[in-house]
Amino acid sequence: MLKAGDNLKFPYTEKVLEHFRNPKNVGKLEDADGKGLEGSPACGDMVAVYLKVDPKTTVIDDIKFESYGCASNIATASIITEMAKGKTIADAKKITWQEATDELGGLPPVKRHCSVLAVEGLRSAIRDYEEKHGLVSEQEPTTEEVVRSRLKHVMNPMAGLDIVRTELVTKIEVKEGIVRVVLDLPSSHQFANAIKEDLVEKLEALWDVKEVKVVFTEG
Amino acid sequence: MFDKITYLDNAASTRLDERVLEAMKPYFFDTYAVATSEFGYSMGIDAKEGLMAARGSIARTLGASAEEMVFTSGETESSNMALKGVTAAVKKKKGSHLIVSRIEDFPVLNTAKSLERQGSKVDYLNVDSEGAVDLEQLESLITKETALVSIQHANQEIGTLQDIKAIADICSDKDVLLHTDATHTFTRVPLDVKKIPVDLVTISAHTIHGPRGVGGLYIREGTPIEKWMDGGYQESNRRAGLENIPGAVGFAKAVELVTPEENAALARMRDHTISKALEDIPHVTLNGSRISRTPQNANLTFHYVEGESMTLHLDMRGFAVSTGSACFSRSLEASHVILGIGGDHEKAHGSLRFTFGRYNTMEDVDAVLSSLKEIVEKLREISPLYAKSR
């Protein structure tokens, strides 16, 4: 006779389940020194990471996360906050998705996308800290390529993939601090505003960007 | 940990009823011959009689005659047979244009896509926010080349019932054949082919506590249909392959065991689930129609949380339900049904489907909802969206 509890066939390791059931470092830091938000509610998982950093040593004193995601997303975010706590931001930046996955005893390959998001959340919180504290060592000028790679973090809610890979972005121009992005989408589209807001937020954070212009394609 | 598994995914599969198994047993151990003609040997004649009796009683449930019912291996085969068989039969004389709804289950949807790749023109009908197809659009899309219209009787995920009478009247006025996938309504919601002019109906045993791997296709007498799977001459040369006589007998028994009282009990569990979830848990929306839905289906979105996280927590507490979240599906695609009714990925992300069956009780509903209330609270605590919304 099948009984619940003694017959659970989860595709997850005990460690993943433990972090899913009782995630560590959950919550929000109101006075965070750096924060990162990856993913988008319109298309799937989302993760937010908050940091408190010691300005002298650059050691991460406190770290918290929030997740709107599946088990892999929650477990990876939980383990990665444990791994990053007490490390300098330089060391924390080097933590890879593979290391986080190994620490969890492995994840199903199809869940890679959801767990990568947690790693990206940490990196974007660190980048936010660095940008705010003038720690970006070589201030790389924003080019078309930089913009394109940032736009890979903006989701296309219709497809659940980013707007670059789903070919919504048809043109990028960068000129004297003004970025112009052309989208293959009419301004009346139900997701036009959500995509625009997300896109502007991602690009405005770049140090030498003064203005972001989004151009919709009508008809 | 728990002394009981509460299975609330009866649209996917159901527990076999023991009485069905008892009815099937003689056809495994005593009367296991193939069905032969009346000039064959005794055991084969007995087998044939069992098959005919099963065919007759299932056909009667739909108001059909026995000859109009073909046994298949289930929903997928029945719908393949209907779409491919009819298209092949009428494409030279008429054309190969197909019209299907956007929210069909995969047997119809992917068969339509496959025919599209082979040159058929396929139109995908829009549905409204509750999942009802646009009847005006249907009427406007039918042309002289339309081979077949295929619109489900009820939806597999959100339980929405289509106005099959109105759809059938449009098709019959325009002289176009109509197929309906009735997998989620057969025996639960009445469908009488004498009163409603549908030409083909897909049914399956797996949703009504019958054996899986058995289904049927009703084919109205005179409907042009070509055999799509080659082989022997079984089922009056309409479906090749050794007849699954134990399965057919079990299917007939399963049909016999469904009662109006049971359907009313399922509807009470459905209504209780919907009203209790909406009352007890904040930020919940119903997917589909409150009124026009199958008795066994409740589908709700719990905003700010993700479906796979909820189903995993529920599984740890002994409850089996499903979700339209992309994270749960094998294809990692969000439910095409939730997107089809105008929902976004967020709506699909937090959706849960409860489908009730014979072995569920009102206590199960209370138990799953009280667990779910805690789970949703716990997951919202860590959700960045929920924090934003407050």
C-alpha cells in the first residue's frame, strides 16, 4: 500500500530539499548596501539578493534573498547566500553556478535556468554595490555589446525567454550617453510597458548612460 | 510521515475501481481468445460477445449505435484518428483546412500542428477570458475547404465547458464535420449525439476509474474517414490491431459505475474548494468559469508564489495536485491554456489544478486547503513580489 512520506520520489537531493524546506538567509535588508533583482514576474522565476558590506574589508557581513520561484531557485539562492556570507565581494563574485550546484549535490539539468538566476542575483547585487561605491575598476564604456548583454536579462513575457534571444530587439544604438533600443513590438501591446520599464531599469544603472530611449515598431 | 496519500489529480489518471478489475479478469484468464466470427471456435465467439456488449453499452451512453463506436488505445489515438482520418478522406473532394481551439489538449493540438506541417491550413480559434470559444470567429473561419472543426467539450486544465450545441449547430448549418474531445466530460456531463449533431467524439476510460490504455472514438454513420494506422481488419476495418477486450469490458464497467449522485458529490467538492480558497487565502483568482465547468475541476492561481514550490510542499504532506507553471512541465513551457485565456506567465506560474474523483471526500478538500494556506503564507514570506504588493 502506497503511503505518503515513505515513498517520496523527488528528483532532488536531500540537501536541495532541506534548503527548499528551510531556506537560509531569507528576507530583505532595508538598508542594503547593494541589491540585485533577476528574472521577471511576467515570465517566470524571480530572485532578489540584498547585501551588507564592510566598507573597509569589503567582506559581506550580511546577505538575504527573496524568491518567487521553484524549488531549484529557492535552494540555489539559499546555498549561495551561505557560500557568499563572510567572503570579500571579490571572492563572492567568483562563486559559479557549478560550485553552487555541487554544494547542493546536483540539480536536474532542466532546472539549470531557474538556478542560474540565483547566481546572477548575487552577482548583480555585488555589481550594484561596486557601482554605487565607485569600485568598478576599469570603467568600461557602454557599447552596443554591453547593452546587448544587459538586455539578455530582460524577459519577454510571451516566450519566457529574454528579449534578445527571442529577437524582440531589432536595433541598438549608443551615442554620447544616449542608448536607443528598437523593439519589434507595437506600443499598444499588453506587455509593452512592462518590458520598457524593465529595460530602462537595467540600462540606466550603467555608469555612463544618461538617457534610455525605447522605440516601438507600430503595425 | 503520513498515513494517507490524497490524490487530487484525477484529470491525469484515476485509481482503478476494484469492480472494474473483477469485470476484466475473466477476459484475461478464461476468455482470452481473439474475437472471432460466429464461425470460429467457442472461446473466440465468447470473446466477441464480450466485446460487442461493451461496445453497445458505451455507445448507448452517448446516444449512439454500437456500430458507431470504435475502440482505441485512448484519447491520443482517438483524436489522431479523427483529425488525420477525416482530413485524408475529404482533402481531395473538399480541402484540408482545419479549425481547432487554441486551448485543446495535446492530442488535438499537436495532431493539428502535424497536419499543418503536411500542408493543411489550420486556424486556431480564440477563447474568451473564461475559455469559451469565439462562436462568431468560428462561423467566419469556415470555408468550402474546411475538412473538420475540432473543439473540445471541456478543457483539461480549467474545466471550461464549451457550448457544444451552438458549435454543432454552426457546423451543421455550414455542412462541416465536427469532432469533440470529450475526455473530461464523458459520463460526467451529458452529451447525446442524437440531440447534438457532432460527428466524432473522443472518449477515454482513464478519467473515470477505468483501465488506462483504452478509449473510444464515436464516428457518426456515414462520416468519411480513412484508416490512418495500417494492419489487420479489426473494428470493421476502421482500427487495426488486436482488440483489447479486457480493456473494453473494463471501460464499459467503469461507465456503468458512474452515477448522477457521484457527479453531484464531485461538484460539491469543486464548489467547496473554490469558495473556501477564495475566502480563506488572500490574492487568489479562479481560472475558468464559476458556472460553466466540469463537476470535477477547480483551478486557481495563488498569486506571488510559484506552482512547483507549492506542489512539492503539498507532496511532502501527502497531497497530489498539478500546476500550469513552466517549472512543473516536461517542456518547461507555461500552460498554453492559461496563456490562451489571456493570462500571462505570472498567472500560469502560480496556478494549481485540483481534479476530484470517486475516492476523494470533503475532508480531503478541507485538509488540502488548510495545508495550502500554510504553504502559501510561507512561500509569500520569501517572495519579493508579495513584499512589493503590501
